[in-house]
Amino acid sequence: MYGAIDGFLRYLKIERNASELTLKSYGEDFGSLLDYFRDRVGDVAEPSQVHIAQLRGYIAYLHECDYARTTIARRLASLRSFFRYCQREGLVTANPAKALRTPRIGRKLPHFLTADQITTLLESPPANQAEGLRDRAILETLYSAGLRVAELVGLNVDHWDRDANVIRVYGKGRKERIAPIGRHAAKALYRWLDVRSEAPDADAKDRDAMFLNRFGTRLTTRSVGRMLEKYLLLTGLDKLTTPHTLRHSFATHLLDGGADLRAVQELLGHKSLTTTQIYTHVSTKRLRETYEHAHPHAVKNHRPKRDESSAR
């Protein structure tokens, strides 16, 4: 079983170009399953020894432990993918996870910041020190291009085409896309690159990184999260805000401004339009403006006169 899992993880890394974060998540999922087997079922030596009844017990166990439905759905997806791989490799004759029912997941509206809140956040890093210039460039780039934080820290200096003012982004599965950035982000990047200092003994992959830590090596996703927490405390903005909130805000503001949903899908790098549709929540003000401009019987600022007789 352990050998099959190792082979599956190698397959994801080499053939599917899975990121380190994805591989870590899969590893945690399989670790949870193996712990369950060891404690509740007994050691399972081969994938062919796993039966659907055991997997149903595992899913029930996750529910009993009050795991979030999203976590359970992800672990179930991991199992299905693993046993599909085992089928292809001839390790099992059937996929025991195929018939398992995925829990229904209610989709939450994404948390986002208003345009004024975004401005407050972007202007909070100090512009008189290297770290502040880096932090402003990070925040501007996240918001201007709608990047995932892993995409941001994976940027290299040569991924930015300064003439076209676009950046080459590698998303999930190392899928490449081109993302335009605005003039504010471009200005922030220029100012950061003027003071950027790399560690002379760092690996080549770190020396090429767009964003560096104080040691001159590539910044990590966790470091970006800690950096953001500092400015949230400074500005008094919602503490629930994460680096991904800037991506949510990017998509929301584009749609509120009248952008086409498919264009936003391309900019976000979403494989499915369904994923992008969660951003179609718009403000009441935007809905009112659309109604008043589009409906033939809508009259802007019209209020019906009060019927005095009926009032009496």
C-alpha cells in the first residue's frame, strides 16, 4: 500500500506537474486513511485489499470527527484518483471509491474588500524602506493580476514583460497563463526591483525570484500571509482577510464594473466557468443601477406619491 501511494505521488509530480502544496495535501489525505486503517481495520498491505465497506467506514469516521464537508469531499476525491491510478497500473481490478457519495457542499460567497478598503491596504506599507516597497509591490500585484499566493511567490523577474506590462503565471498543474497588470502595480514593481537584493550564495531558482525575503531568498506563501496580517493590524481591516481575499476582490470588482464573466474566467485561470460564477454576487447598488438603466418601466429616483386620502 505504501509503495502504491509513493508511486501515485510520483505520478502526480512528474506526469501531472502537481505543485508541492498539492502533493502535501494528498500526502495528508493518505496519512489520514492509513491511520484509520491501522486503528480501526488493521494493516492493509495491498490496494486490492481495500473494499468499499471499509471506505464507507472511513467516510463515516470523518463525519463523526466533525471534519468539514469540503475536507471530506477532498479526501474522497483523493481516494478516487488514487484507485483510478491503481486500476491503470493493474494493482486493482475495480475502483472501490467510485460508488461513494460525495457530501453536498454549500458554496459560501467569497470574502472581499471594497475599493476604498483595497486602497487603504495598498497604501499601508511604508515607501521609505526596501521591505515596505516589496510589500507594496506584492499587494499591488496580487490585486492587479488576481493571483493566487502560490503563483505570486513562484514569479521570477523575467516573468514580467515590461513592454507589454504582463506577467507569465504558472497556476495549478503548472498551467501557464498571461496576466495583465495595471500601472500602479507596474510602478510598485519598478520601485521594488530598484532595491531588490538577492543572496549571492542562493540557489539559481531563488536568485531569479521576483520577491525575496530579508535573507535574499525566495519568499514563501506563509511569509506573505504573515506580512498581510501585519498590515491588517495596522489599518484595522477585517482580520478574516487573507492573500486570497485580494483575488476575490479582483474578480468581484471586475464583474461589478461590467466585465464579461468569461473574460474574468480567463484572467483567474479557472478551468471551469462554474468556478468563476461564484463571483457573480454584486452589490445592491449595482443591481439597482442595472435595473434603472435597462428596464423600460423603471424611473430613476422615482418615488410614488403618498395617497393622502388612504392615509387618513
